[in-house]
Amino acid sequence: MSARTTIEHGTLRGWRQHKRHGSIACDPCAAARRLSKQDPPAESTQRARQQWNRGMVGDSRPATSAPVIETCTVDGCGITADQPAPSPAMVRIHVPGSTDPARWYCPGRCAAIGRALADLRSVAA
């Protein structure tokens, strides 16, 4: 066996040599790999992570529990369009093929959300 094919058994380097040669790692090399994964990261790795996170360390903040869609406070926003518009500024949203009936929404955010919901319901239909 030449020096080129010698495997340093029981080390992480040995595990890599097994992989490079296309052979299954022996038990001592596999154990060395498992132990290496349990070791804490090197100081240089920690510095790189810290630099990537702009110096922040530790656990991240828990996510805020804000609702994705807030309830609109405008009277008549979201009612079906089988009735006349509750206000002249209301926008009628109807997507052909949607399971959602036409509805009146206040302009802006509510109309955009209503349009998106109707679009989604047309895909699901």
C-alpha cells in the first residue's frame, strides 16, 4: 500500500480519505466524524458568524404575533356587491372564475387584499 492510499483511521481526516476513495468509513473514522460535529465551532467560525450578523450574538428574538390581515374599521368594507356601494369611494372587486362573490372594499390596502383573496380562490376552484 503506497503512502498515497494510506488512511489515517480514527480521525476526521481518515473519514474524509474514506469518502475521497469512495469507500465506506470504518467505525473509528465514523466515530471521529460524529465527535467532530459535536465540538463547538472554532473561534474563527464564530467571528465570521458574528460579522455576518453585524455583531449580534445569542438567540434571535421571538417572532411578534401580529395578525397578517387586520380587520378594517370602514363601514361596509368587504360586503358582497349584490347591494349598492356603501360609499362612493368603495371599489368593487370581482375575479371571473373565483368562488368568492363580488365585494365592495375601501380603496388601497383592503382592495388589494380582496383582489388577492379572490385570485387565490379562482386558482383553488
